[in-house]
Amino acid sequence: LQGDPHFRSFLETETQRQRFQALVHGLTDQCWDLCMGKPGQKLDRYTETCLTNCVERFIDTSNFIVNRLEKEGEATLAKGSGGGWQ
């Protein structure tokens, strides 16, 4: 079963998905810790701006990671080996 290229590809995809989810949670925690002071009834201008900037950087980072993973996946498919991930 582990020698099956489809299984190996599935496993690599799921591993990448888990890494991405871990990154999402880490960045969410960072934005919260960085921007949120004292929770109140509504966000002040600083907190709102901080969260907006943090989310925008998160989106930029997410797009970069997705593009990078796609390129690595294409390179792996081009090799035809489905080589191991590191």
C-alpha cells in the first residue's frame, strides 16, 4: 500500500494540508496577541487597523505558500517519482 503512487500522493497532500492548517492557527494566534489589547464593546481604530494589516499579511503569506506548494507538487509530478517529503 505504501508503494502505491496514488496513496503516496494522497499522503503528501494531507501532510501539506496539515502544515497549512498549523500555519493558519499560528498566524491567527499571532494577530490576536499582537492586536488585541483589552476586549471591549467595539474595536478601537488602532485595533481595527492592526487586525486589517495582519489579515492582509496573512492572505499574502497564504497565497505565497499555496503557490509554492503547487509548484512543488508540479515538480514532483514531472519527476514521476513522487519522491519523499522532508
